[in-house]
Amino acid sequence: MAQLTCENLTLGYEGKEIISGLSFSVDKGDYLCIVGENGSGKSTLMKTILGLHSPMKGKIITGDGLLQTEIGYLPQQTVVQKDFPASVREIVVSGFQGKCGIRPFYTKAEKRAALENMKRMSVDDLQKRCYRELSGGQQQRVLLARALCATRKMLLLDEPVAGLDPKVTSEMYSLISKLNKEGITIVMISHDIEAALRYSTHILHIGGDVFFGTKEEFKRGLFISDRSLFNGGEGNG
Amino acid sequence: MAEIFEKLVYYFQNVPTVRYAFIVGIFIALSASLLGVTLVLKRFSFIGDGLSHVAFGAMAVAAVVGVTDNMLIVMPVTVISAVLLLATGKNAKIRGDASVAMISVGALAIGYLLMNKFPTTNNVSGDVCSTLFGSTSILSLTPADVWLTVSISIAVVIAFILFYNKIFAVTFDENFARATGTKAGLYNLIVAVIIAVIIVLAMNVVGSLLISALIIFPALSAMRVFKSFKSVTICSACLSVFCASTGIIISIIDGTPVGSTIVAVDIAAFFVFWIIGMVKGGARK
Ligand SMILES: Nc1ncnc2c1ncn2[C@@H]1O[C@H](COP(=O)(O)OP(=O)(O)O)[C@@H](O)[C@H]1O
Ligand SMILES: [Mg+2]
């Protein structure tokens, strides 16, 4: 069974549809890139998968041992975070909050694991630093470390390289790739079709023509239609 | 200087109500400062303002109805309003703000109207003034008042410590917390209820118009200098207690109104921290 299955989803706000009849599934170890123009509903789809927003129709099924609350998440940055007084360590360990239930404090094991995740993302030497004083790339790595505390199975990343310079962008991509090779399923929203084609195993294109399939199928669709970059053929979605 | 000091010692030794005021002031300042960061960063400040006006209205109603213990009416009304404001404020941002404005201004007007229509003493404007800006009533506390305030403050502090990590997670990134299984709605509710309790408590000291200052100033000051949530929280708690004690001492010596003196000290502290923050920031760059 797939880790994540979306069946005939219709998404929208206050009765207005943005996406309709969307179906796709993600298997363990996949690297899915979601592409599409601004405002096509990529972030909305991600929030729906996370249970932050309810679909108008259709359903989302998690399986293969994955619970909905075990999905880690790297949000598009919000304004509130910008002047928040928080150290890197405080933020990373807060990734365990979902597992705490009513337990008030983090366990020693959780604090150790948080440190491990900071090391994995090479931000352990920043752990006492203030989050808002870090560079964009460092901030993203901190949030990735936090997401890793919340999951070992699946990461949802909403435009993780937006606003980063080319060098930091490619570092970020290789970090994500490394996590994928370690067995974490990746679902990433991206504007960067080239990077999507380089790193991902599957592509979901929404808005206008809907396509879902493997990277190879997407490329074939591109070459056959040869109209525009996004005009993929009808996939198996 | 020695004279002033002797005067203070005399007051503390011989006037129990001064001692009570001091104890109550410190505990209230401590509990009020804890949620400051959350209030500022969650854009909950509007709820704080709204609630203090609601508490004012409830106070007026309590006075008119003539219940012996104001808290019996003011506390539940304020807590329920907190829950309602949170619910409306979250679902639609703009409508939430408007409803807060409606409720808070409405409560002010009705409260003032009631106090004039059914005066309980023959000094109405004095009553209104002391409800809005805090009163000398802090100097007429009974031991029972002191016990009640101290126990509620301690309960607030304990609740804050137990929910500290959850409040952090929900304040820093509510979506992430919610997505990974934290009951964000529940903790928002708890925060709102704690704020309501603090407002009712603090009303006795600084009055309903100045409560937000007591809650927000220490946090804003601490945020100028400190960079982690923990250090900001600890600093604002210490600062708030320091400012409250200083304010109470000044008001005893000088005979100034307690509430506004405390807030004035808070403001002075804010400027000091602002400058420290600038100097530190400049040095780093
Ligand atoms: N909270 C909201 N309420 C109403 N409409 C929204 C909300 N959030 C996003 N939208 C609308 O939904 C559409 C899709 O938004 P979004 O999912 O953020 O797109 P993307 O991430 O692909 O750029 C946009 O037209 C946007 O205006
Ligand atoms: Mg988006």
C-alpha cells in the first residue's frame, strides 16, 4: 500500500474550487515534485495533506505504517517567525511536541535526537544562536532539522529554496536528496522545473494541464507535445 | 536618602496593607509578564485589550448588582469572553478585530453608563477612575484578598511552566504544531483563559486600561536584548517584578497612583533595554 494516497480531491476556499478531481499516490522512498504556476493551489494541497485544511471532496489516505501526524513539514515562511525570539535549539526540539501528548517536558532521548538532527543538517554549532539572525539558508536547515524530529518517514517541503542564492540552493537540494536516499519520502513544491527533473522520481503538475507520473513519463510528454514546458501528456492520474 | 529608607521600613513594619500591596503587586506582575511574548507575537494583543474592557464592564455590573465578591462575576464573564473572542478572531481575521472592537467599546460604554445610573458611592467619577486606572484599593486589601491573589498567581505560574513547551511550539509555528499532532486549538484556548485570569487579577493593581502595559512592556523590553524564548521569558518575569516593586515603593514615598507609577517604571525600563539592545546590536555588526 502507498504511504499517501489522494483520491479524487477537490480543494478550495469558501465554496470556490481551485483544484478538482485530483488523484495521485506516493510510495515509500519516492521523491515527488509538485510544480505549477503561482496560485494554482500547491500550498493549499500541501496544507490539505497535513490536515490543516479540509478538502471539499475526496479523501486522503495514509498507509504503509505512516500516520497523518508523522509527516514533517517545512512551511513557506510566515511573518510572525521573523521577529520571534527563539534559539535554534528551542526550535529544533519543538519538532517533538506532537509526540509529547500531555507530557509537559522533552525527554533526554528527545533532546539527544534533536542534537543528532542538528548535526545532520550541520546547524549544531548554531544551536544557541537566535533564529532570526541566521541567513536564509541556515534558517531553512534549522526548520528541516525540526521537521526531522517530527518524522522519520515523510517530509513535505513548501518551496524550500525560495529566496536562497544559487550556491545555497544547490546545497539545500543535495541535503534533501541525501535525506531521500536515507529512506525519507519527499514531497516538494518547487518553481524550479530543472531541479525537479534532476532530483525527483515523480512529478505532479497542477493548474491548467494536470499531470501525475514518473519523471520519465513527464519528460516524454514534454518531448512529444513540444508546446511548452508544462504541457505534459495526460498521466495515469 | 536615609530618611526615605526609614519611612519605607516604618511603613513595611507598621502598616500591614502596605505589605499586602507589595506582595500582591509582585505576584501579579510576575504572572502578568509570562504570556507577554505570546501575546505580542500571536497578535493576541487585541484580545488583551478587548478583555480588559470586558472586565471593566463586568466590574460595573458586579458593583450595581451588589455582589460581595466582584470576582464571582468578573472572572467567569472575562474567561468566557476570552474563549469567544478567540473563536471569532481565528476564523476571520478582519471580522474578529471588528467584533473585539465592538465588544470592548460596548463593555466600556455600558459599564460607565451603569456606574452613573446606579452609583454605589457618591463619588462616581472617582469610582470610574479607579476601575480604569487602578486605585488606592490596592492599599485596602484584606489578608483574604492577598491569599486569593497569591494562590491564583501561583496557579498561573505553574500552568505556564507545565504548558511552556506547548505554548512555545504553538506560538512559534501553529501550522507545524497542528500538522504534527499538537492540539493547537486546545493550547490556544488555555492561553486565552490564562490571559483572562491574569487580566482580572491585574485589574486590582493597575486598572483595566493599563493591564496591557503590565503584560506587554516587560516582554517587549526583554525582546530587545535577549534572543531565546527562555531567556526572554525569564528576563521579562524578573523585569516585571522589579518594575512593580520599584513602582510601588515610589508610589508609597511620593503618594502617586500605584498603577500608573508601575507602568511608568515599565516604560522607563523599556527605553533602557531599547538602548542596550541598540548598543549590543551595533557592537555585533
Ligand atoms: N486562506 C485562504 N482563503 C481564501 N483563498 C485562499 C487562501 N489561501 C490561498 N487562497 C487562494 O487559493 C489559491 C491557491 O493558493 P496557494 O495554494 O497558496 O497557491 P500556490 O502555493 O500554488 O502559489 C490562490 O488563488 C489564493 O488566492
Ligand atoms: Mg505557495
